[in-house]
Amino acid sequence: MFLSKTLYKCVVCRKALSEDIIGVNVYIAPSDEIYRPGAGVPFVLAISPCCGDRACVEAAWERAKAGVLGEIEEIEVEQEDEESEEARAEEREPSRVEQALLDAKDETLIDEFLEWVAKSELDPHDSRNLLPRFLREIKGFPKTEAFDSGDLYLGFGKPDVVTEKVRLLDDMIRKAVDSRDVTRAETMVPDCVAWASEFGFSTVRKADVEVFLSDKHIRLASVAVHALWAKTNLQLRAAGRRPTR
């Protein structure tokens, strides 16, 4: 007997789920960043049932890290038949909306996205999740319920050239946010040094820097947190070597 999706409840908050979603896939980028930019994220954590709220996703991620490896399921490559090859060969032309995206300069799209995020009071660090909404609300992409793990953003860009454009745009947006955060981190070094000195720290750990940022309700990209941590430690060590009178 078929059960309605409305019977599912989030594994964390226990909130009843709608018929539109029963779980989420969380794309996890490795810290060493050895993967090729634009090639997608190699690690995926499937959480089901889950409402998709960030707090629930983070809680489920913590549970996963505290757990142990279970059954390993192999993913087999599906063999393409002749019909799928013919369909790919006869791939449709980009629509008017898609062609406008292809013709737009990357720098312009990045600026438009960041401006939209700021006006909407959204977090640019969630660009991977926000980009589909940006494409729908600002660029006129149609809303689609299709999801193919091989394509990015809920089936956007069925022509390969559009899919690749969206993937590259996502990568460039994240790099732009990282760069902006690093610049901001550099201006925060004196405040972080003063904060550490108040506690008598001669050096700080990254966890200390994260507490400092949390106290100020500031979120930075990991590369910016690293830069703030390194430069704060550099100044603390330099201050410790200064002769006292």
C-alpha cells in the first residue's frame, strides 16, 4: 500500500514534512580542496527524512560524524542505450532565458547575485542553495521539480552548455565570497588580537577565533577564518617578543 509523504517527520526536529520533500542531499567539499573546481563536490550525505532547515542538517551532520560506517552500497554506472545517445546528439537549443544567461558576463552575474543576496538579507555563504532561487527570481528560469544528481540545481540547464555555465558561476561566486571574506578578515585582526589579549592568550587556536567571530555574530568562509587565525597569531607572537620597559 502506498503511504502519503505527509506521514514523514524530520529525523531531528520531528516536524511533519510536506509532500514536496522528504529528505535532502548535503554536498560536502573536502578541506584539502583537491577536487577540480567546476567538477562538482565528491562527497554527498543523504539525510532522510529531513525538513532541510540548516539547523537540522547541521545536527544530522554531527550525528553522522559521531556514528560508525554502516553498509556500503556500490553505485553502478548505468549503460546508455542508443536512444539516449541519439537524444543527446539532438539536444535542444538553449531557451531565450538560458541564452541570456550564456551571453551575460561572469563578472556581471556575480555582482547581480551578491547585490540580490544583500537586498534580500540572505547569507552569501549559502550560494549553492541560493543560486537556483536567484536564477528563478532574477533571471526568469522556470521552476522545476526535476532533480538529477548528475546535473546541478534541480535540473537547470538541460543543455550541457547551460549546466556548465551554472556550475562555473557557482564556483566563481564562492571564490568571490571567499575573497571578500579574506579582505574583511584582515581588517578584523587588531580586534581579534585585542580580544585574545584580554584573555591573556599568547596564541590562539582556530576554535578561539571561531568563538571571537561567534561573539560578533559574524560568519566567514573557512579560508578567511584561517587567514584571521594566522595573522592574529603572528601579531600576538610579535607583541610577546617586544622588550618591556
